[in-house]
Amino acid sequence: MYRVSWSRIWTAATGRRPVAGRTASWWLPAGDLGSVRSARRLTRDKLADWGFEAQTDVAELLVSELVTNALEHAYGQVRLSLFAEDGLLRCEVEDENPELPHLRTVDPDAESGRGLFLVNALSCCWGGVRTPRGKAIWFELPAIALTEACPLDALAFAA
């Protein structure tokens, strides 16, 4: 089985190399909706390790949407990968279905079908790339550690 080098996909897609120590990747059980809960927990824990707590809520929501889509509409193994580099947090979900998703019009009364609208609305950018195994769908968020918060915030507490 061919395994994708995430640093090569990242470099090819962005023209930048991931920073050592700021990459993480996990295989999630295929066909198990408990994988969505695991993906949220893994994302939350890793962002806390990296000091990116400010992005946790949005990242967890969007990761859960992409993992749910992979479990419901694709097949085979699912892989979650996180990268932080050059002020961006990039989250990728890979599955074995090469068909790329697209935004579509959803009936107002439909119970599903809004995941990519959330990804589109809440991320800096998003997209998909075909891989030798299938595809990887990704989104990016600003990666600002709490220690890198605006210096003006500190002035408010000093007054």
C-alpha cells in the first residue's frame, strides 16, 4: 500500500515546508462514526500542545465536518493531518475516494448537506487535491498562539 507523504503534499500545495514539530497525523477507524469524536479530541489536544487554543472551536467543528463527510461519502481508511506553519493552521482529511466534493445548493428543510458551507464560511481557504490513495480535503485558519496575541490586549490589563 502506498502511503502519502504529507510534507510533500503540503509543500506541493503551498510552496512551503512544514515546521518540524508542528505536524501531526492520525489514521482513524473506517466506518466508525466514533472517529468523528476522536478527530475532535485529537485536534483539540494537538492545538493545545501548540498553543493555538483560540482556533480550537472552529478547527474542531470543521474537522468534524470533513471526517463525517469522509465516513459517509467515501470509503477506505481516513487520515487526519494537522500542520502549523507561516501563521497558518492547515487541517487535512484524506480518504480513498478520488471524487472531489463541491458546494451545492441545499434545500432549506434538508437535514444535512451544509458541511462544506461551514468550511467555506469559517476558514481562510479550503480545497481538495487528488492523492495516489484518493483525495485530501483541507482548510486553513490563522495560527496565532495566545502568547502572540495583540500587544494592545496587554495594555488593557495594565490600565
